[in-house]
Amino acid sequence: MRLADLSELRGRRVAVGEPGSGTRLLALELLSDTGITAANTTLRELPTVQVEEALRAGTIDAAFVVASPRAAVVQRLLAVPDLALMSERRHLAYRNRHPFLTSLPIGEGMVDLARNIPPEDTILLAARASLVVRDGIHPDLVRLLLLAADRVHRTAAAGEPAARFPSESLVELPLNEQAVRYLRHGPSWLERTFPFWLAGILDRLVLVVLPVATLLLPLFGVVLPMVERRQRARIARWYGVLRAAERRCAESSGEEIDAEIGRLRDVRRQAAEMRETPVLLLGELYLLLWHIDRVLERLERRDTLFSAAGRTLVQRTRDVDPIAGERARL
């Protein structure tokens, strides 16, 4: 029995799928378009397993099967010599009436080249599948489902278009946010690089760290300049101490110079032990230490000259008046 149109099923025995199945809903809708109902045709509600047995036994004339060409039951049915796929002549009309349908051309021998299955070019009607989940499902489960569906359907079977499922085209229900992200951009870099469980953890860490970093960056922009100004102010104060010491020693005696040398050595120690100095200010700090060393050298030379001048004065006084010299020494 060769059929070219669903209308030719009128008055025959047709399996339309078990009650509550999507196959039954689709079959009844397509048959209704051609005027076929239970009043003029025997419609059998059989599950797919029983459909195979009924076709082999000849208790039904035709059956609607919604399955992948790679499904085991489809492969077994195609191998039966007395069974054949029906090529729908008016497939464009059905597609125009039902947007969820698509034409699926299968060339001669495309299923099994050795046995030449099918024996001629055939056009089937296929329904687009929808992957539906409950609202509130965990986002990780959505991405796992999409990853699995993508792996399964990436390589197309006979007549199937590659990489067409999953997709966001012709979807009647609202798309999950994670599904939109996956379908438009694919797996994230983290999912392509790390195991899925680790990628999920890192993805959540990024969502937490980025807002915190956004809030902290302006704070660093305020705190770091404040620390830098504080360190510059300390260096400037020590330069003030260094300048004051030079001015005092210009008109000081030997004992006052000794006291200034002690104070400058204490300043140098404090500057050398200064902690938390920004790297950008290390040059200024080392320059301050170098200037302190230069001033100390000048003061020590001046102190040495004062000490030598004092000893010479005492020696000359002794030569003139030993008693006065002793007093000068005292």
C-alpha cells in the first residue's frame, strides 16, 4: 500500500499513539485537517512498542511515530520489507498551517545504503521538540540539560539538520535566562576550561568579587593618595629639622655642634626605620638619608676643627702663662 497524502488514510486502521502522548495530539490534529475522524476511520491508541507488533502482524495499516531516525524502533520498522515510509506530498501546506512542523527530506538509501532504505526519495513531516522544565529549576541543571542536548544532537542522523537543537527559534514558552545565555553565546570560557562543578563555583565567585572590587576601587583611589601625602609630610618635616640644624650650627660653639650631631643621628635612625613607605617615595626617602649624611659629615668636620682650635689655644696659653693656661684648660 503506497500513500502520498494523509487524506488517503480515510477508512483505514491507523495507530495514533497512546492516550496522553504528544504523538496522539499531533496525529489527531493532522488527521483533522484532512477531515479524518474516529467516525470515518479506525483510530487505534497504541504505544510505540505495540505499534511495531501491530504493523508486523498486519492488524493496522499505518501508524504515526514521533521519534528520531536513529531510534531503535524506527530502525527495526525500516528493515521490514513490507513496510515503507510515507512521503507527504502536501508537506508545504502542513508547514504553513502548523509553524512547529518542518519538512525532513530523506534521500534514497540515506538510512541504509547497502539495503537501499528508503528505496526512493522521501519527504517526512517532523515536529520540533521542546525541552520544558519547571519554573524555579536550579540554573546549573538548566546548563547541564543544554550541554547534554547539544552533545547528543550535534551530530545529525539521516535527514536531520545538524546543530538545530537546542535553539531559541519557534519556542512558544518563555525561555529560561540561563538558556538564553547558553543558546546565544554557548558554554562560557569557564565551562570550556574547567570541570562543570568548578566552573559553577568560579562563576558565582566572579559575580561576588566584581561588585566588591567596583566598590573598593574608589576607596583605594582615596586611601592611597592619603598614605602618600602622609609619608611626604613626614619627609618634609625631617627636611625642616635638617635645615634648622644647619642654621643653628652656623653660629654655634663646639658643644652645641655635638648636641646637633646627636639629634641628627637620631633623625637619621628614625628615617631609616620608617615603615610602610610607598615604592614611589623610596627615592625621596633615600635622598633624605643622603642629605642627612652630608650635613652630618660637615658638622663632624666643623666639630673636629673646633676641637683642634681649642687644643691649640690651650697649648699657646701654657707657653705664655702656665697658670692661665691651666685655667683655660679647666
